[in-house]
Amino acid sequence: MRLQGKVGIITGSASGIGRGIALAMAKEGAHIAIVDVNEEKGRETFAEVNQYTEGLLFIKDISSKENVDEIVTEVINKFGNLDILVNNAHVSRQVPFVETTMDHFDLSFGTGFYPTFNFMKAAYPELKNSQGKVINFASGAGIDGQVTQTSYAAAKEAIRGISRVAANEWGPDGINVNLISPIANTPGVEQWRQADPKLYDAMINKIPLRCLGDPEQDIGRVAVFLASSDSDYITGQTIMVDGGSIKLR
């Protein structure tokens, strides 16, 4: 129970990696605010989380700054504190570079970068009080420059940039800001595997550990570590939870 009594907000937590992190943290005793636009999946995850701890559910569009501010305020009003912020939500479209439009950038930055920025600003005062932890999400798409990922890569690298700035500025306040860059077996990846098993197998063979990470056991456990006191002397870092696919220097 390394997160006993802690309070966390996790965006994009109805399914996939966000759900895995929510369950991993709930099992360690944290109160979790599930934030997503998918009501059906959100309620399912909320019910699972409530088997282990008391949580909150927000079916809201976090591209709206007003919604972001409301979520942070309601969480603090309910539990009295905020210790963990996990910015996981992100939507983008995959198209070749020359076909990328401003609409693609607006979607990627509007669902990923700006909500991350707005949640960090809104949560800062309470995170300062609690000497809390921020966990943002990077991607190999940006670090390695994956094809067809122009808008997604740009937004993810922008998130890495502001995370490093916040780590430097907020370090004296006792706030840790780190990033996870994952590869995980999400529902979307499973659909892709069924649609194109040869391409999927080729991708697996490029991973040194020859498998995808589990959203809860692999990605979620690293998030628990970064949210706990065990990571107090780590900040501004991108943690590659990708089976060894990318080695940062």
C-alpha cells in the first residue's frame, strides 16, 4: 500500500494504459479520479477502482480549460488534497508528413498537450502543498521520429519540453515531474494485431524483450513507483517502459 491515502487524477483512464495505471494505483491505496470522455468504459473502470478504494468519475472533455479547472477543484473539495497527476489522454491521426494539416495539429495538441499544460497549472498550488508527483506521457513516436506521426510526435515532444521546464522550476517546491514512454498491449493495439498480424509480428520482433507491456503490471507499476516516495530523487526524466526498444542517451 505504497500510495495509501494519496489522491490522484488520471486522464484517459477509461481503458488502455490509463485504466492500467488507475487499477495499479488503486490497489496501492490511492483515491483515483477517473477522467475520460467514454462514459461506458469510464463507468466500468470506475467500478473496478471502487473495489479497492474510493474514487471519482468525470466524463468530461478535457480540451476545455474550464472542465480541467472544475475537475481539479472537485477532487480537492472531495478528498481535501491532491498528490498525483497523471496526464495520459491523447488523440491523434496518423497520416504522412506532407498530408498533415493544421486540423491534425489542433486535434493532437488540443487533446494532449494543452490539457497536460492546463492540468499542471491548475494542480500546481495543491501539488506544492502536498509535494506531489506529476507523471506525463512521452512516446517513441516523437523520440524516434516514427513515420506518419507528425502531429502526435510534435505534441509529445512539446509535453517533454514543458515537463523538463516544470521539473526545474518546481523542484524547489518538492514537486517531481517525470515522463513515461511506453509500449503496451492496449485494446487499440489488439485490434491492429487482428487486422494485420504480419506487421504486428514484425513490430514485436524489433522489441528486445519480444513482447508488449501490460498496461497494469508493467506500465502501471512504473507509474506507482513514480507516484510514491521511492522516486523522490528522480525528476525531469523520461522513463522508457518499452521493452528496450529505445535507449536514451
